[in-house]
Amino acid sequence: LCIYTDNSIRPQELLEWELVVLGKLKWNLAAVTPNDFIEHIVRRLPLPEDKLALIRKHVQTFIALCATDFRFAMYPPSMIATGSVGAAICGLQLDSADQSQWGDSLTDLLAKITNTEVDVLKECQEQIES
């Protein structure tokens, strides 16, 4: 927009005006999204360091796909993030490489980390994978 105004306004001024408009409309843009949970979940899993970037990329792709499907509107952001992490790890077949590192199954471990019900998490993950 600054370019369209022939640089008659600075980017900082534009941001300030955006905040004024958002305030007048009473829009709350501080919503929690599934992306806010990725690091919290991934850091608690025994994953190889060299695969973390790839896992994050897959998780973000799954989350973006969930945002386009109405079926995921019923799930909280934390569940979508957790299901996406599970789907990414399963899709990359990192859960079958060394079963001993997981102890419990991956889904059980994810449910324990996020304090969610295993059945609901499995359902969400299956919908993400389908």
C-alpha cells in the first residue's frame, strides 16, 4: 500500500492505522491457532534432530489443509496440531523406524503430552490422513 500511495505514508504509519481500524471494529486478532502448539508438542517427542525441520513442514501443511475443511471446525486448535504431528510422523514412517523409542504407541504418547482422549485424537488424526 505504501508503494500505491507513492510512498506518501510510511509502513509504520500504515500499521498504526490498521490497529486503529481493528480497534474500531473490535476485532480480536490474538486467536490461538494450531501453529501455536507445534513446538510445544514436537519438543516433547523423542525425534531425531535432523528430521525436525521436515516434520514441522509436514505438520504445517496438514494444519493448512485442515483450515480448508469444515470437518475440523469442531476440534480445538490443540487437537488439530496434535493430530497433524501424529499424521506427519506416521506419514514419514518415523514411528516404525524404532518402536522402542516410543514405548507407548505414538498416539498414546501424544494424548498423554496434550492431555487429550486417545479415541478423539485417533479420530482427528484419521480424518487428517484421509
